Amino acid sequence: MTYETIKFEKKDGTAVVTINRPQVYNALNVQGKLDIIAGIKEANKDSSIRSIVLAAEGKAFCSGQDLNDRTVDATKGPVDIGHTIETEWNPLIEAIRTSEKLVIAAIQGVAAGAGLSVVLAADMKIAAPGVRFIAGFSQIGLAPDAGMSFMLVRQIGYTKALEFALLGKPLLSEDMLKYNFINEINENPLARALELSAEINKLAPLSVKMVKKNFQHAAEKQLSEVLQREKFAQRFLGFSEDYKEGVGAFLEKRKPNFKGQ
């Protein structure tokens, strides 16, 4: 199968799915999300594949939603971001979470917005030193989506999650390790992720599958409800004048002037 926005490779029982839009810091348009979903599904159908490594080309791992995508560009008219969440981002997060093959994220550069949600959805995470992890939604008049609300609050608690989501101050790899968001820090996250996947590939596949499902069940009974709540919130905010101003300011590289409308 051929892909427009990702690279798909097989390496000794591991499928390496590499986001390949470095010219836009691996921001994801519609096709980008569809390609990652398809790559994960292809890996799950292949009995020779035991695990999946999700990586990225260039300086960034994923900067989230491509704001130049017509489906979310409020400067060109009203947009239903709830529809984008429902049909693009939530299916991507659910593809990672429901993958029967373990998904390991190799994070070599910044993960921002829903790109951070993609990182959080992975089963295991290896990050390079000093990588910045940014929520960023409030800076364009939106709220965290793609499961971020669920994962942030459960991992670091309501108070710190709220501070991180609203104020926009990045967390670094070292902070993420302290909060148990990532497994380890490594100078070469892709190489280390492949080493880890090689260890997983030696395990009994059914055991890996069941351990993942059982642990998710124990920790995430209400994820589907949170995904729905995020969708409704984002749909409401996506029709706001503040979101239109936030996107315009982002594209014009200026500070936004929010008016609460």
C-alpha cells in the first residue's frame, strides 16, 4: 500500500510508521490522519508484525492540526471542528489505543496540540532530551481534544493539568519523565524504540494483546465519554470569533486579540 504523508517500513517484525510532512513540522491534514490510521491497520493485519513504532521526519514529531487545512481554517468561514474531531482526530486516537500490536512513539522533536494527544495515546514513549511538549489550544481559542483532557488529568491531576493546558508553558522531556508520561529519555529515540520493540517482539503476541487490553480497561473505563465531551466543546469553540481570531493571528505571526465572542 502506498501513502501520501507517511512512510511505512517493516524491520524485523516491527512496523515503522513515520510521519513525513517535515515542511509543516508534521502538522496533520485530513490525509495525514487517514494515512496513520491506515498504516496502523495494515500493521495489525500482518501476522509477521509484532509491534509498531510511530516516528517522524524532521525537527518536530507532530505540531498537531494543520491550520492551513480548509476543514479548520476559520478565517475562510465558519467551520465545524466537532466534525473534524469526530471524523479525523478521535478515529486516529482510537486506532492507536485499540491497536492489538503495541505502539511505541519515538519522539525526536516537539509535540504540540493534538500532536501531543498522539504521543499520549501511544502505549510506550521514548523521547530525546529537551523535547518540548505543548498543549497550545488556549492560545488559539480552543480546548484540548483528541483525548488530552482524559490523559492529562489522570496523569498529573486536575490542578497541574489545568495550568499546563491554559498557560501554554511547555513541559520538557525531563518533566514528562518525572510525571510518568514517557518511559525514558534517549539521544536516539528511534533506535531505542526499535530496541524496545525487538524485546516486545519476542513475547507471546496474545499475552501482549491481553495485557494491553486489561491495563487500558483498568485505567480508561471512561475514555469514550471524555472523547465525546471534547468533541462538543471543540465544536462550540470552533464557531467562535475568538477561534477565528486565534487562527488568523497564528497564520499572521502576531498576538491574538480575544474578545470572548
